[in-house]
Amino acid sequence: MTTKQNETTPATGFAPVLTRAADAETTRDPSSVMTLLADSGDTGGRLTSYRSTFAEGAVGAPAHLHTKAAELFFVIDGALQVLVGEEVTVLEAGDFLVVPPHTPHAFAAAPGATADVLFVFTPGAGRFDYLRLLGRVMRGEADPQEIKDSSERFDNHYVDSPAWREALAARA
């Protein structure tokens, strides 16, 4: 199957999206590799998807919420510790989670484990630019203020979570 950039199918508003593993863009930070699969511009705004592989025990995202998008997690391998609302649990290989909009959540590779996770946001929100920015901030190449300034653009709003702070402290 081949697709052309900007080619659309009338019934859906976008062409099929095929991202070959060998051709996928990756971005890295000190604890994870993110493989960018399909951004909202490729899917008529319907979804964004990427895959993250986390090093053993690596902390992923701090507590945050999305006002427009639901975030879906599918654990391909390993184990992922997650906060949903005020509950902390561990997802294992094969587990699937949908976090609705306005629900605080956070995630990290479970203590002593690596994690390989497929993420999907629906509707999409142009998250690839956010992931690229996040990688630059984590590597010290960009100012963390840029993340705070982009919260509306990327529908990523950080919140305080005593339950997540407690879970992270217990890891030490």
C-alpha cells in the first residue's frame, strides 16, 4: 500500500496512513524513546499515535490532564505504573486503558520494570511537536518554560497530585 501526502479519501477526509517501522521518526529523552506513528494532521484531526519505550523504572509524564482529548494506553510489553484520578495502579503487557478528558493522570515504567506502550489521543492534537519539545527540554536544549507556555496549544495541562507524589516517593 502506498499513500501520498495530502491525498484524501472523500468519505474520511484523509488518506490511509502507513508508517513503516524503518521510516518512523523517533525522539529521545534520557529515559525513553518515542516512535512517532501518526499525528493529527495525517488523520484529519481524528487521532495522534506514538509508541514509547521506557528504561527500567523511568518516570514518564507528571500528573496532567487533557481538556479535549481522551488518551489511550496499550501496554505492549513490561509494566506501566499509572495514576488515574487519585488511584495508582500497574498496567501489565496486554492491558488497555482509556483516560477521558479532564481526568488527571500520570505514568512511569513500574518500579524494576521497563515498559513499551502504544499511546493514542483522540481527537488528535498535533502532539508530535510537543514530544519533540519535551525531548529538547529533557536534554537541556530548551527552556522548561516552553512546556508551560504550550499547554493550550498541545492540550496538556499539568496538575498537582498528592497521590502521584506519594507513589513516586515510594519508588526511592
